[in-house]
Amino acid sequence: MIVACFFDLVQIITALMLARILSMFVAQIIGLLIYRNQRPDAPRPFRMWLYPLPALFALAGWLGVFVTPALQPHGWQYMAYAFGTIGVGFVAYLVLARTKHEWPFLSSEGDVPPDTPATALQPEGSV
């Protein structure tokens, strides 16, 4: 919050909206396309008419909104901030996952964290 005090409110709002567009909207559409491609047999509670055209149209629209500030003076700075915040968040997640021994840092023997006691792996009722 202290760092944000050195910037204009318009700059902060623009940069945060660009980060949100990348991290939520674009990532969600890309995730949908990858999931449908990788898991075609997965049950789906709804169907998208004319799939994948609506998703690709939305992706093009959100990417257009993301690139628009680059046409303004110093607009590339907003885009750099958006990529920077996503990168810092990704690194923070990896550090936290590493300390908790969570995905993607699971052990190779059955995806069990290395500090899990053997008694936790036994089914209930067994001795």
C-alpha cells in the first residue's frame, strides 16, 4: 500500500485492471480450452453453443482490452506492472508450496509429502 501512494490513482486503477484481465479472464478462457482438450470425457453440467467460437471471441476481446493501454503514452508501464504482479504472485505461490510440500513439490512415491507420518497413510481401523 505504501508503494501505491507514489502513483496517481488512474495509474493504479489501470494497472490493477490489466493484472485482473490477465489473471482472471484470459487465464480462465485458456484454462477452459486446455481442460476441454485434455479431458474430453469429463462430465460437463452445461454446454457452450458453437464451442469454441464464443471462448475465442471473448479471448480476443479481453486481449484487445489488455493491449489498448499500450497505445497511450507510457502505456507499456501498465502492462509491465500487470506481468510483474502476476510473476511475483507466482513466485510467492511456489515458495509457499515448497515450504508446505504441496503441488508441484510432491514426492515421487505416491504424491505423499515427505514429512507425512506413516500412521497417517494407514486406512482407518487398521493397526
